[in-house]
Amino acid sequence: MDFSARKHWFFDFDGTLFDTEEDIKLAWVAVLKLLKLETPDFEARYKTGPSLPDMARTLFPDRPDVERIVADVKANFGRVYDDAGFPNTKPYPEAIAWIKALKASGKELYVATNKRRRPTVMLLEKFGLLGLFTEVYTSDCLPGRTLRKPEYLAHALETRGIDPADAVMVGDTAIDVQGGRANGMGVKTVDWGYGTGPFYARLARILDVPRVGAGTKFRETPEWCSLVAFGVLAFLENSCGTALSVDDLAACETAEDLFLRTC
């Protein structure tokens, strides 16, 4: 769907604007070492993207004291992560070109992220990008509360008097899509990131093309045929947990349409 006429654009941070994966992972390793928590399955279980509590519960699913672990991780992660200085974190060049073009065309830009405000602002300042954004909305944007994406997006729309029909949420994961949908916003995905990146790369292999992006019209790829179509359906069901019919697939035009079906 074309959202080019919409005025207000909200961008996720991790995986959408910035590649933060390595520094977040290193902070997790440091915090677990600090807390003397052993996780033999860390490499298999760890994933960049989920909130700290969700990731802690994933890493320690069988621990009866998992909520204490969650509290200890939350109490220490921010200091460890922020103080390291983000040596491996870099903005995605494609994202920066996009937001600069939107800004030049008169759009209002916002960050909307599950990240805490302090490291978000620190990184935007480090790379000279803070001035591009009207406001930064984070999981801790309301004192004393930890908000999820639908909640701080709702807060942003309400406090700024923004019509959701004039707003777009841009992200790389199902969480971003769900947050935008929950508030009646338009939704766009990036070609990279921690959710869309692997999805589009896997789709490219199935379609036997060098690259797939959100706007790729998959039925126009050279090898498209009924066999490839069933390969796509099998991928969506077996890897994404989304069962589509042949008619459902026919209703999708772009790779982004397929990703959105998984959300």
C-alpha cells in the first residue's frame, strides 16, 4: 500500500534504524557473567529483538526463580550496555537515506522503540541523527512504567493529536507490525533487520533470485511456477507458522504482503 501522502512516520530502532545486535549480545554475556548465571544453551536460545524480560524467560525456561533472574537482569543490563559505548553499533545506510528523504519532503519523524530512552538518544546523538526526529518514544517514556509498543504508540498519537490514518509505523519485526495495527496506523517493513532480513533472504533462496525486498513482486520473478508457489506456502507454514491457501497467496502481490501475513 502507498503511504507516501501520510505526514507522520514512526521508526523502530533496533534492526530498523540501527544494527545493534552485536553490542546487545555482548551486554547479555557480560550481565550473565556478572550475575554468575550459567546458560549452556545461550547461543541456541539467544535472539536479538525480544524485551529483556522475554529474553530472560527464554534463556531460563525451567528455572523456578526466573522472575528473580528477570529482575536482576533488568537492574544491571542498562548500566552494562550503556557504559560499553556501543562500539559495534552502526546505522543502516539505507535507513538513513530514507529518513533524510522523508524529512526533506516535510514529513514528521519519530522513533518508536522498546529500547530505553537513554541509549536510544545516546546513539542518535553519536551519529548526528537526533535532530531529524520530532520526538523519541521508548518503553520508559512514562515514569514508573514499562510500556510495550502498542501502548507508547497510542500515547504518542494521543498526546500529539495525530490521526492514525495519517501515520505509518516502520519496522522489521512482527512486534512493529502489531503495534501499528493495534493503533490503526499504516505499516511498512524494511528490507533488512532481525525479522524481515532473514525472512526476505529465505524467500530469495526459494525464488532463486539474488535478492528480495519488501517491494519485490514475487510472482514476476523468472523461476515462478506452481512448484515454487508451493515452496513458498510450505516455508510460511513450517518456518513461520502461517498456513495460507492458494487463494490467500494469490491475494499477495509483494514480499512485504507475505511477511505481513505472518504477523
